[in-house]
Amino acid sequence: MSEIYDFPFRKVVAVSASDAPTPGGGSVSALVGTLGVAMTAMVGNLTVGKPKFKDVEPEVKEITGAAYFIINKLEKLVAADIAAFGKFMDVFRMPKNTDEEKAKREEMMQKALKTATDTPMEIARTLLEALEITDRLAKIGNKMAISDAGVAAYVCEAALNAVLLSADINIPMVKDEEYVKNILAEKEQLVKKAAELKEKAVAEVRERMK
């Protein structure tokens, strides 16, 4: 399923709606976030080369390049998320007939749960980066396309909040209390910062659309 980026969009929708276990919520959230940051890149591309925005062109080029980097990173994270779920299912199917098998399975399960949590957390961190550059672009991008920076902000924040549910479902099964404590604290900060950046970007967009 790591080749999902090569699918026609209709097939992406069809396989997401099917009873296939992947792509699941984490991957779909990342795919949606990719579309959000694509809007950031588009606004950047519609700003670069315009004489009216010559003074901000170097920064816009930097932001646009960062947007493409994030798009590529999210593609890799979709593949990682799908792989993490596959690994989890492999562990879930491990035998548990003897005490030794049960102990081995539990050890592997804890590792798989952390991987299945770490991946959506990394997706969320990446989407926060998308919100940071979108907030910057909202202030200086081409006003004729600035509404799309607002779209990017809304979509990336929604995708960030959505992907964290893929961490939430694993956390109650993780026995490493320190790990769980750190994840919960970071989740809170990601959500808070994402909301702040979205509100700032959208406020700037609305002001510039007047």
C-alpha cells in the first residue's frame, strides 16, 4: 500500500472506503494534510515572479521550498504509517500458547505500539511545520490567492488533530509510563500551537481579503 501516491484519486478514495485495513486514519490524515500544504506551495508559486511582491520573493521562495519538502516528508510518513500497522498486525498474530511465547509476544507488542504511536506523532510534528510556514506566507503572499493560505491553515490543523487520534488509540496499551507521559505532554503542546497558528493565519488572511 506504500504505492498509494501513484494511485488515481478515485482508487485512493475507494481503497480508503473499503474493508482493507490500510490506509487507515493516520495515513488518511497525512494525505489530507498533504493537500493542505499543497495550497501553501500554490500560493507561494503564485507570488514568486510577480513584480509587486519582489521585496518578499526570497522569503516566499524559502517558504515554497519548505512546503515541497513537507509534501515529500508526508509521503514517506504515509508509507511508514502503513508499515507500522502491518508490523502491529504481524505481532498480533504471534503465537501465545506458552509462557515463553506470551512473553515474547508482549515484548514485541510494546515495541510495535510505540512505533505505531511515534509515526502519527511525527506526522503531527510535520503538519505543525506546515502551519508555521503557512502563517508566514499568509502575511506576504499574493493577495489574489491568499484565501488558499487560509484553506491550508484550516486543513493542516484539522489533519494534525485527526492524526493524533491514531496515537491516542495506542497509548492506553503502552506500559512505559515515562513514554506515555512524554507523548501526552507533547500532544497537548502540538494541539495548542496548531490552534494558535491556524487562528493567526486565518485572521491575517481575512484582513488581507478586505
